[in-house]
Amino acid sequence: MPASREELGGIAERTLAHYDATAEAFWQGTRDHDVRQNIAALLRHLEGPAPFAILDLGCGPGRDLIALRDLGHEAIGVDGAARFVAMARAHSGCEVWQQNLLALTLPERRFDGIFANAVLQHVPGSEIARVLLELRAALRPRGVLFSSIPRGQGEEGWNNGRYSVYHEPATWRRLGAAAGFVELEHYYRPEGRPREQQPWLASAWRRGDDLPR
């Protein structure tokens, strides 16, 4: 059954409290992760002349904002954890908004691309269709959404203080299509390993011309 408004609020609050409590350790543990493959997957599908306006969804302490900024793009971050927002602003010098995934208020048709790296798994299954529609609305026509999520068999619930959903690849592709996206590519990470050692599914989707009916 879909979660109530109160339950959704509790899910967001508890997950964000985990990230606020572990913000410095998270930064130290992830600041050197190599996600150039994922950034390249977003950028190669963007159309028109650079620089591009890119939203880093769930930007955390700002690692990928720095990378996008250094490539010359207009990078804006959004995160729900107050400590992450402060850290991202300090580390990157970019504009960063504090919004949680379940209560986004993004400007429509504002971005050429949205970079959602290791974040959309925190959206409960009952809410993911709505959130994907909101992300689609924030993209300019033919804009691109990149996502990287941990794959699974549909498991959903709490894991180490965070609410997470582990989508099957086929389910994730159906969700994207239903939200009005056209898949451009997908691959598994970390690259160069056997499939059973690649727990992450990366996808690039283009905003379709029409909203789903």
C-alpha cells in the first residue's frame, strides 16, 4: 500500500538525519570516487552548445558539483541534508538548494541535464513515478536525465539508516518510459568487472516530446 504523508515524512526525516550525522565521514569516504564515466554519459547526450545548465540531484558534499563546474557548466546542486548543503556550497562555490526528494519544488524547463548519481534509490516505490515526472518537468525539451541506482529484485526498506529501493533493470526502464523518457543507454558499474560484481545500474534518458497520457 502507498505510504501515508506522515510515513513519507518520517522516511525522509530519518534518511536525512543519517546523512547529517555522518556528513564528514561520507565526504572523506566518497570524495575520491571516480564517476567520470557517469558524468561523460550525461554530457555526451546533451544537445546544443555548451556550457549547459545541470542540476546535481542529491549533490551531497559537492564532489560532482566541483567536477561539473570545472568542466565549465552552470552546475546547481540540491540536497535535503542541511550539512551536505552547507558543505557543497563551501566546497564548490555553486548555488545549492535545500530540498528533499519527496518534496521537490524545481523550476520547470530550467535544466539541460539532471545528474542523479546514487540518489533515486531513496525514493519509496510508491513515489518514484511522481518524482520522475517532476524531474522530467524540470528539464528543457530534449534534456537528459542520468541516474545511477543499486540494482536488485525489488527489495525495499531500511538499510544502514537509509531507506532504499533496489529496482530490477527491467522495472527501472519501464518507470522511465512511463514518465515520458526515452532511454539512450544503460550500463553496469563498476566497469570492467563480471556482471555479478556490478551492483550499480546507470541509465541515460532523454525527455520525450509529450507527457504520458
